[in-house]
Amino acid sequence: MKFNTKAIHGGQQNIDPAFNSVMPPIYQTTTFKQSTPHGHKGYEYARSGNPTRDALEKSMASLENGSFGIAFGSGLAAIDAVLKLLKSGDEVISTSDLYGGSYRLFTNIFQNFGIKFHFVEMDNVKEIENKINAKTRLIWVETPTNPMMSIIDIKAVSRIAQKNNLLLAVDNTFATPYLQQPLNLGADIVMHSATKYLGGHSDVVMGSLVVKDETLANKLYFIQNASGAVPGPQDCFLVLRGIKTLHVRMQRHCENGKAVAMALQQNSKVANVYWPGFDDHPNHLIAKKQMSDFGGMVSFTTSEGTLESAVRVVERLKIFTLAESLGGVESLAGHPASMTHASIPKEDREKTGVVDSLIRLSVGIEDIEDLLEDLEQAFL
């Protein structure tokens, strides 16, 4: 089954044997009747399992060419579950250019439980090998990274992980399974903030993990149930509905993202544009090899190089909305240093390029002429 078909039908065969509804029903219930103790039809209590959530998890697994999907109440809850596979004394290697919420979870919560984190520039995979020791258990990859759009060679990292018997997890939120399938490249775990492109309409918060290995899946299902950070059936329905248009939305996100990146590159009031589709973008050839297109995320710095110039631009935007998050049908603009990455110390943040003049755009699916005009007038 090709991807465009899987987005609509993947994992959804015979989803409602009772009435043959085309869309999975929303099972808005906390519990399920049993004929005798443990005598049920596959579901006991909605935290442990729900038919609507099950339909979504099967769809997510299908999109990533995985065997098991596990849904959570948010993307950070999904990351939290992966880290709960570890114990005190274990070490994790992660990219230095990392989403602020992930960094906060790593350093402000799990580091307090005795897990050590190393942050390295993973666009050079040798930096990973230099940090591996007997206590290393997990490599956490984000590619393209948020917000600098750095590209990490998943296949090369997977070879390192397999050689050292380490788990490899990839945050695939920016690329989505439409553009990139990390499991096919050797990853053990794929993570999504389904709040973003999978849901696609800025109306639901959710996270997911997809794996191939059954033993690993069972550990994550146990954590999902025992920790309880599960999504409700209405939210599952909304993300499942969003997935059915993922392929057509991503096509337009990519088209508009390219046009915006090209226009910004020609703008004299812009200093640097970060978009993996440029020939001179670091690891562009890796992006071209492991992704089918370059996505709808674009970051740039103002030529003035000041906080004031960045704030002035985002405040003048009219169609691009100044807001947290990304991946919705509408175009959003963000100021990472004061918004999504504010939890990262300024010195560490600026080392990765997240300076005060950086603006991150989530390019939506509006008419491209309107988007380009909006950006142009914001610089006047």
C-alpha cells in the first residue's frame, strides 16, 4: 500500500464490525462491561485501552512502517515514556540543537533522577562516538532540528547505535512520516508531537511512539498504562481525521516552504535563512537522501541582528500568526529565544544558533502570494 493510501486506510480495515461505519466511532466511555471477571471484548478500562485510540495507534504504526503505535497525551509525555525505559546511572546522548521542551524534560526532571545527558552537534556523527561509554543506553535524535533545521544522518547514527547495542530514538515531528521514515533507516523508536502536522489543525495536543520490536513495544505499553498519560477518544478521533489529509497538506507545506525560503534568501533585511533544501545547507545531501522533500519549516535571522528587529517583524505580520506550536494549516511565526527555547540557558542556546534575532516560521497552506506579501510588508 502506497503512503497516500495508507494515510487514509492504513490499519483501518474492519475497524467497526458492529455497524461498518467508515470512520472509527468515538468510544466516549471510561469502562467496558464484562460478562465475568476478565470476560470482555478486548477492553476493560479506557486508560488501558480504547477502540478509538487503538484505531489511531494502528494508523500511526502503518504510516511509519512500524508494527506498534503508542499514543500519549502530548509529545513530551511520549518522550517521558522513552526515558522511563532507563534507570539511574544511565547516560543519553542527544543533539545540542534540541526543542526547548525536550531539553527542559531532560535536564530539569530526569537529570535529577541520576540520568546523565550529553548534548553534541550530531551533524558530525563522530561527536556521538566520542561520548559513548559503558553507561550509555540511548541516542536521542531530532532531524530536522528545532529551530535551526540541522540535518542528522539517521542511517549513520543507527550503525553506531547497533554497534554499541544502544537504543536509537528519532523525533520525526518536523519531517512527518510523509517525508521521512526513521524505522526504515535503522531507528528503534520514532516519536511525534502529533499536536503538529499529524493533527494538522491546531486543535489537539497529543504525542506518539512507533516501534517494530514487540518486546520494546510491550515495555512502552506498560509505561503508557502505568503512568497514565493517555489521550482521550475525542482527541484520538481528531488526530486520526487529520492523518487522512496529511499527504495533501504536506505537499502544500513543502511548496510554500520552498517559496518562502527562496524569498527570504533574496531579502536584504535578512541575514541567514535556515532551510534544508538549499544546496549549501549543511548536510543538504543527507536531507536529500533520507527525506522525500524539505518540509514547511523555515528559520531566519534579521540583518540588524537584534532582539528589537526580530520583535518588530513578528509584530507586523498579519497572516502569519505570532504563536507557539507549528504544523497547522495556518502559518505561524515564533521567536524561539523567548518562546519555545526560553528554558535553555542563553549561552547554550546561542552556541547552537538560537540568537535573539532568530525567527522561526511554520509555513501553512494559504495562498503563497499572500504569504510572501505578508513577509515583505513586515520588513518595511
